[in-house]
Amino acid sequence: MAGKLYLCATPIGNLEDITYRVVRTLNEVDLIGAEDTRNSIKLLNHFDIKTPMTSYHEFNKYDKAKQLVEMMKEGKNIAIITDAGEEVVRQCFEAGIQVTSLPGPAACITALTMSGQKTRRFCFEAFLPKDKKEKVAVLEELKNETRTIIIYEAPHRLARTLKELRETLGNRQLTLCRELTKKYEEADKTTIDQAIEKYNEKEPRGEYVLVIEGKSQEEIQEENKQKWESMTIEEHMEYYISQGNDKKSAMKLVAKDRGVSKRDIYNQLIK
């Protein structure tokens, strides 16, 4: 009978945030795959977990995933405590091996809940791409994002990232969460401009989670209104007619865009 893969969420800082279920599972499995064995051994020692550990990370994930899947085919149960887990999960599904995820702390959700920003809808970008062209493309996508945006950033790149966000998003509200769950945890609700000013004078320390307000519907509507008002009503009508709308439907859409009644549009057109 094949073994099973356990994806185990581990603490993001404070070791007391681990769940009883994760501790029990790490004790019971045959092998633990860890991103950094030297760092993970501190966690295992803290909870007196004696299970053998192997290195499994972004740079060996394909070959090591094959080895782990073969072990599970032989009946071994394996736990993964690494961000590179998607490859072994993919191979497990292909091999028909059962996968389960043990929930636990996540920096993005921890930051969101303490940020003071809107929490109902959010998008998670993790770290922005290092490639400049790819980063510009991602930031452009975020420009009109109405959900709360969550980004991770390292201290040595924080000042540059804040300036890039300012150039693309404008001066949005922002909460900078730092050193989450650790001794010097901090949540600073501010604006992008104020954060830039702060870190021009102060060296960033610790890992950061940036929780940024999304673009408001009012701002989007105002931008759209300005765009339509740059057109004549005839051009605006032609825009919708060219999309396959009849004159009546086009008139209704034009009126909605401009925040006026359909009769107002009709009266303008017959002048």
C-alpha cells in the first residue's frame, strides 16, 4: 500500500504557533523534506522530534521529488516543510499518491488581519519578480486592482520597491508589517509616500509584508468618466455601436458612462 504526503505548515517566527497536529505528524512520518535542514533542525529539536530529515528545496525539487515519490510508492509516509512543495505534489497526483495539507500560520494572512486594511477580498503576490521587465508587467496588472494587495519584501530591496509602487500605483494607503510573530513585531499603517520618506532616513530591518489598499471604485469611475468626456458623444456612441450594440443599447451605455440620463444623450444627438 502506498504511503502519503503531508504538507506541514510551520511557524513563521514564534515556534509556539505550530499546531499539535503538525508536531504529531512530524513525529509519525518516516521522513521529513525540509528547505533548509540547518534551520529546520532547530524546530525539530525544540519539539524533540527525531524523524530523519532530507534537503528538499527549489534547486533540487525535480530529482528529489522523484526520489520521495518512489519512497511513498513503497509505503513510506513523508512530510514536507518547504515552499517548493508544488513539484512533489504534482508528481504525487500523477502517481496516485494521497496528499493532505496541515494548515497553520501564514505571513500573508497574519499581516492582512492586523493591517487595518480591507480584508474581504485580497490578492497575494508574494515577492515581486527580480527580472525588471517581468516586474513592470506585474505592477501594471496591479495598477487597477481593487482588492487589497499583499507583497513580501526583503529589507535590502524595500526602499526601491516602495518607489516602484509609488510610480505605478500612486500614493496609496499601506501597512508595513515587520518581523511577524517575533519579539520586534511591528505594524505601521501609513501611506506609500510616508513610508518612502521614513526609509530614506532609516535602514529597514527584518522581513516585511506590505499590505496595500486596492484602487477604489470611485477612483476607477472618475478615471473612466474623464476618459469618456474626452470623446464627443458621437464618438462615444460609435464606440459601442462598433462593438455590436444597437443605437438604443449604445445610448444607454453612453448615458451610464457619463452619469447622465438616456434622454440627455438623445437630446444632444438630435441637436
